[in-house]
Amino acid sequence: MPEGPSILLMKEDLQKFVGKKVITAVGNAKIDRDLLIGKTLKEIRLYGKQTYLIFDEINVRIHLLMFGSYEIDQQTKPDNNLRLGLSFQNGKAFFYTCSVKLLPNDFLKTIDWEADVMSDIWNPEKTKNKLKSNPEMMVCDALMNQDIFSGVGNIIKNEVLFRIAVQPESLVGNLPPKKLNDLITEARNYSFDFLKWKREFVLKKHWKAHQKKNCPKCGRPLIKKITGKSKRRSFFCETDQKLY
């Protein structure tokens, strides 16, 4: 599943269409595509893994889910994978194997934009309060909770927990204050490191735990386990990461 940093790169690729009118709209998403024709793209906003293409009165929410992708200007994938294709005056945008919804712009007011870990208005104090209100939640679930850490996915989860030396099945309420602060800080820090490495095409070279076999610190085999209510794969070291 594409994580927040990858979605930010998608926004940058789509930015050239802001201020341009939709000429045609195609694809097999179950929306009224005709409502978009002739509309001008006013703004693109991100909320974690979700992209909002904002027009007058309505917006298109794109979520790439587990296997979604996009292309700019040239369609290279089959039509049966094309959920939405938009033609503008200066090019085309194609969205594949993803969730596409048409929403009223009033919906945007219901979103807690301060939960997006890569946003300029991200609010770490609000994040801390949300964590403290869920003391029985495992940290692996907390990091994957999009209402708490919008944009964080499984790669960021595994790498953050390795950075702060905490096992994924630790309970939020058991974390010492410093570890709680580290969890919040590194969720954002690693997201921007992810973005930097993704731009440079070297992201996987920097993985310390995710999909790795041995701990880079002690050399012992990493534990590979499905953890938490989210039931996602965790990679961690029982020696260098502590269970709280």
C-alpha cells in the first residue's frame, strides 16, 4: 500500500493540472464522471494516503489502496484497471486499481487535517492526547491508525519501531514518557526520510528492519510476525527492541 510520502510525490506530479479544466473523464469507477467535465481543478489536498482533487462544490477522493497506481500523460495499463482517467488542457492523469469517490466539498470540513504526519499543520500534542486515550492499544496498531498517524503505513511502522527500540506488541499505556515522545517524533521524521530516499530511488537500501532477515545491530534473526488488530507483518528484534 502506498504510504504518505509516495502520495505526496503523486500530488507533485498532479500539480500541473491545478487551474486547468477537465475535458474528458473516463474509467470504470462508479461515479457520475460527467459532473467533472468542464470543471476547473482548484486545489489538491492530501490526508495521509488519501488525495482530494477539489473542484467547485465537489471533489474526487482517490485512495490507492493496496495495489493502486497512477500515470501522467500516457496510459500504459489496460482499461479494465482504469478507475478514472482525466484529460486536462495540458495533459492526462490516470488512476488504476484504486478507490474513487465523488464527494461534496462540505465533507472536507469533517477531516482532522492536523493528523497528517507530513502536513505543515500536523499537531503532535493532539497526537499525544489521542495516544493517551488509547492505553490498551498496541503501538503497531497506533502507528497504523489513520486517525492518529495519517499517512503512516507498514514500512514506516516497522522502521520507526526499530529506530526507537520498541517491540510492536508493546502497549501505548506502558511506554515511558520519552518513548511516547520518540514514537510521535520519529513517525514524522521517518516519513520525511522516506520521501527523501524515495526521490533518490534508494528507499530499500535504508531499511533496517522491514523485510530484513537479521538485525543490523546484533546480527540475530529478526522476528517476522503478524501483529495487532491490523494484522500486518512486523519485523523486529527481540534483543534490541523492548517489549513494554
